[in-house]
Amino acid sequence: APKKKEIVKVVTKDLIRNLVVASEDPSGRSIILDRNEFMRIRQAAQVLTKEQKLAFDERIKEMQDAEKEESLRRRDEMKEMDRGRQQQEGLTDLEQEAAERGQHL
């Protein structure tokens, strides 16, 4: 004989409802995902067209190029600052000693 479904009557201020109680516990089959994992699965489930994939790859390449240009600009700026610092500093103690020894010989 089929199992008889258990029905619970829920009474609230504005309405009365009859709810069917699940015959088995579904919690054993459910999982909890954090937001990042859910978004990763959702992104992986999308199938990109060829044009979308090319546009995505182009966007990534542009971002990498921009980062590379910024890195080179910062490197050149640091070299310029270092060059200016060395000119202002003059010779270090070790360099001064070496220069004096060179003049005495």
C-alpha cells in the first residue's frame, strides 16, 4: 500500500494552509555552496559563441598590455628617481676611499 502523505495545517493571521510533509529527508542530497563556487559553476555552464570567446580573449590581452605598459612606466620612473638620488648623494664613503687610493698611486 502506498504511504499516506502527512499533512500539517498551518494557521496564520491572514490564511490557513495545508502543507504536505516530505516523506523522506531531502537534506542528505542537498549541498551548500559558497558564492564563489556557485558563480564558477554558473560561468562554466555557459557556452560562449566563437565571437564572445574572441572578444573575451581580446579583452584579456588588452588588460595584460595595459598592465605591462604601467609596469614599464613605473620601472622607468624608479630608474629616473634612482639616477637623481645618486647624483645628489655624490660618492659613498667606499667610493671616496677608492678614488683617494687611485689618486695616490
